[in-house]
Amino acid sequence: MAIAKEGEKTMKLRKQSLFSLALLALLIIGIFGLINPAGSILTASQVKFTPKHYDMQNGADLAVQIQLTDENNVTLVDEIDNTTVRLEGSVPPTTTWIEYNQAGKPSRFHAVFGASAVTGVIWHIIQHMDITRPNPWVPIPLRLYVYGKLIDGTTLWEGSAILSLYNWAGGSPSPPP
């Protein structure tokens, strides 16, 4: 009788373990599905910052031009969901628009990021990466990333470009505004 009860207990534990593992697998798959259900990330074919040289003492709004195409070289800038666009994953643009070419087709996506938010995120990167300025007359190159989703809600895109930082005394940066 005792052996039968122990066998039932062992069988019950095995069923619970299998159920728990199956539930864990579904949870993990679900989380990855929420992050990027389509499983694709497009890379912007071109990202340009204006200005190219960023004054750290007198920061200005940062304008970004993005060219985005799919694997068949079809322009997708009119499919960018402007509510998902972020600089360095956290700074939303203050304004966005789409530029059209002479044939009336979309060619570039534009986003403008506010000066104080841009300066703040740059100081955060400088502090996090422990960047010091070796020569006060030489600009520091810093790669910044822009991310977003297409309006289908599943396809992610990303792009990056180098921004040159100048007018920074080096050492420990002052706290962001």
C-alpha cells in the first residue's frame, strides 16, 4: 500500500514538472513574441544627423534623416510609426515628417529631437562609457542609435550614425539638465 502511494506521488510530481516546463517554454516564447513577433529587424540604409558636430555647452535640436528600405529595395519610410521612434531607445522626437521626391514618392523620414533631451542622453552615455576627452580641440565621435517600429506593429527597424561632440571640457561631465 505504501509503495503504491509513493508511486502515485512520484507520478504526480512528474506530471507537475512536465506541466511546469511546458508552461515555462510557452511563457518564454510568448515574451519573445511580444518583443518582436515577426522576428525581423530592418537596418536603415542611411541615417544622417544635423548638425554633424554637436556643441555640448550650447546644444541644439538634433535633426535626423532616415532612409529605410526592405530587402527588395522598396522604400518603407511612409510605413514608420512615428509614435515608436526613439533616440537611444528613450528620447522621443518633438516632431516628425516624411520627405517626398519629385515623383511624389516617399524618400526620407525626418525626426527632430529636443536639445535638452539629446544633451542629457549624450551625458548619460559619456558617464556610462567613462569617456574622457584626450585633446580639447579634437571632437569626440559618438555613435547614436535611432529605433522604431513600422505601422504593422511587428517589424522593428534601427539605424545609427556618428555625431561629433565638441565644446566639452572633459573630465567629469556636469549633470544633465
